[in-house]
Amino acid sequence: MERKSVIVDEAAALDKIQDGMTIALGGFITAQHAMGIIRGLAGRRIKGLTVIGSLSASLEVDLLVGCGCVRRLISAYVGAEAAAPIGPFFKKAAESGQIDIWECDEIIIAAMLHATAAGVPFFPVRGGLGTALPELNKDLKEFRDPIHNEPLLAVPAMPIHVAITHANCADRYGNVQYTGNAFADGLIHRAADTTITTVERIVSPEEIRRDPFKTAYNAQTIVRMPYGSHPYSCHGLYVEDHDHLTQYATAAYMSTKGDHSAWDEYLKRFIDTPEDHLAYLEQVGVRTLFSLNEF
Amino acid sequence: MTDYSVKELMACWLARDLVDGEFAAVGANFPIPRAAVLLAHFTHGPNMTVGMGAFKVCLDNVDQVMTLKYFTDFRPMRWAESASYFPLDLFGFHKMDVFYVSGIQIDAYGNTNLIGIAGEGGQYKFRGPGSIGTTTLAAVARRYYIVAEHHTPRLFVEKCSKISALGFGDGTPGLRKKLCLPGGGPKYCITPLCVFDFHPETSRMRVHSLHPGVSPEQVVADTGFEVEIPAKVMETKPPTDVELSVLRNRVDPEGALRT
């Protein structure tokens, strides 16, 4: 019997994510999001997701909120710093009560993921005592530790159906390697039932075996997606597309204020019309893409 | 003496309070603390550990340091000696000496709010961006500074609607100790008008120094809580020519602090 390849096309990867699931998105703020998959979920208007934007998220989560995919959100931040201090759709949905927010900071999410990955009921943290977090997030329980009798917060484990990450490369067996920082991707992989990873390149098994210590984890599903994190960065390869993020932020903001024209155009051009990731890259254009990988 | 902007004054003042050898991080969209950490590193902190984005960098012999739009920009890699190991470095936060926080509200006891402002019926009138790492850092970092880019009664309130980073809570003496929080809490709060410190007994903010040309009445008028102004209040020491030269030539050549 032959060893099986785990490479699939993007439609097959998207079929693994259904309404109502809990998904964890990799990367960190404006780096390394599996945008080919995330745009696909937005395009399919998947409903009722619990989304973990680990550990702080950017506008990839805002896009899912804006397309009505999110019921419950777990993230310490949703925004794009200078391009958008707060994600516009996130802000509006939080203010109108359209989404539930599991209030936390980055360390509290990390603690939740640690508990889940380790198969223990909770992980303790100090931060959050005396703040509004335990009152806003009833899952966080104050307790006295049995060793020193100190007050702590217990952060419970949470089942996660699918982790969705973006990395530099993988072989056809799902061995994933990064050029730069993997952020918390290895942890969300360990916490989730299954992992879908989009990669810039498929490499040979020999190239992976040249440095097995570089392998961050073994994903169950690999999708080849060059420039797959655009408009976010991929460490060592390309930086954030500031103009695109600004275009998104402006269109989304205007839409939350009642003027939907720029947002409708953005949706049509970048989410709904392109039939796949490469068609999306054609919309972005080679001149733009190649301007992002110079030092 | 050279003219300076109030943001330059704030950066220079914060830089002087950093000690060589300390571990401090430079965020992306927070220009005043960024400039303070880099200025301290260049003027008197060659042994500081400088966290820049996802890297720990050493800037010996670096002439100019670019301003980053995004925390995750990987280009500081050229100066990096190591990378942050996520998310375990987040759990290493308790070894951080210094950090800087802001908020959509800052209250009289140094609590800050990045979560949101409650409106009617349990919903938010204004939803903030989220707590980022501040909840834990405020609990565990050895000391921290609250940095406000504006000084208005809407920002400086008696009580935060939601506390995301705990300062001194409701002022109960020994509260942080009772909660077994290892960090010392906020040391100073700096604004475009003044520097606040915290009264050792009440833990309330009081004026520590007024920036040149600012009157006590202006601080009272622009602060949303009752603020104590000691009878003899100092003037914030303005930037020196040396500080301004390092700041403008090496730290902030783009002039982010002058806009």
C-alpha cells in the first residue's frame, strides 16, 4: 500500500468546514492568515461559526463577521493597527449584539488552547483578576490554588473542530515548515481535531527531512496557495499590503455607516467573483503582489 | 534651546525613566513609547533587551530605525538576535520590566479600558478593539506606564466602564497584593498636559509635574475626575538638545512625533 498525499484543492478543503463549527485561525494580527480558505468561507456565507482569532486577530475576522459567518468570537483584538485601529464590522456587530464575544486577552486565549491541547479541564492565569473579564466571560472562574492558596482564574479548555493556518511550505504528507515566526499555529494545531494548512509552496519530502526540527506540526490537509496570506504578510516572503488593508477598512467602515457602495464593490471584486484563489490573485494583480516582497 | 513637540517631550521624559539592562518592548501603532524605548537604548541603555515586533533586537551601530506600521512586520529581523517564541513568550511576560498601556478610558485609580463603554440594556455604546495583552501585562510586569495621546474629560474618567487592565482597582489599600499580582502596577501616567503619579495612600492620580506652559486650571478642566494638584508642583523637564538630536536623527527621522 502506498502512503497517501494530504494535498487537496481548495473546494475540498472548504467542504470540511460546516455551519456551526468552532474554527481557530492561525497567524498573529496582520501576519499569516490562510486567506484563501477564509475568503472561501466568506464567499460561501457559512453560518454560525465560533471563531478563535489567535491570539490577536486582524480584519480576516472582521471579514467573516461582515459576511454574517460568525456567531461567537474569541479574540484579544480585532483590527489592523494603523490601517484600522478597530475592525469596523466587528465593532458594529459587538455594539448591536449580533455576535457573542468571549472576552479575553492574548494570554487567556493561549491558556485555553494549552488546556485543550493538553487534555486538561483548565489552565490557570493571574491576569484578569480585578478586571471586568470574569464578569463579561462567565467561563473564567476564580479559584484558590491548592498549593499556595493564591487567587487565580481558571481558563477552561474548548473543543475546536478545525485549525486553519498558513505557512511557508509543506510536503505532500502534511509536514509543515515556516520561514519566520509560526506564532501560535503549532498550539492551535495541537488543540484542534484537524488542521487545514495553506502553503506558499509544496516541497519535496527530502527538503523537509533536511531539517526535521523545522517542522512545526503535521497538518491533516494541505492546500497549495502562493501569496495565500495576502493582504496580510508571510514572514520572510512578503509584507502587509497596506493599500489593500486601507481599501478594505474604508469600504467596511462606510458600510457600517450605511453607505454600502464601496463594500459591495469590494465583495464583488475580491470575494464573490473570483472562482478560486488564483483568480483572486489576478484581481489583485502581479504588479501589486510583486511590490510586497522587496525589502 | 531647540523647539520641540509635546510628543517629543513625552518620549524624552519616558526614556529617562528607563534603566540600562531592562527589558522593554516597542509596539507598532504606539509611537511615543516606541520612541522612548529606542531613545533610552541609544542614550543610556546599551544593555537593554529591546522587543521590536516579534523579535528581540540589538541596535548597536544602527543609524536609523524605521517606523513600523504593523507589529508583525518581519523587517526588524535584520537586527534581531532572537525571535519571540509564541505563545510561550507570552507566558514569559512576567519577566518583563516595563510596558506601556493606553485605553479608550483611563480612570482615577490607573485602571484602563480597551473593551468598550456600556450603553443601554447591557450593550456597548462604543466597542473598543479588545484587551490585546494588557490584562496579563498589567498584572505581572514589574511596572508600567499609562500613555495618553490626548487629555480630555471623556478619556480621563472617575471610573472605567469596563476594566481591561487593572491599575489600583477601587483604591482599596493593598488590593494588588491581596490578588497576589506580582507586578507593581502603573508608576506614572503621562499626557500632553502633565505627568500623573499615584498617591501612596489613596492610589489616586495626582499631578506630579506640569508640562511647560500648562496651568493647573487647564489640567483640572480637562480631567473628568477630581484631581489632586500639590501646592508645589514641578515643571516637566523639557528635552535636551542631545535627546532631540538622537530622537530626530536616529529614532524618528520620519517625524511621527512632530505631527
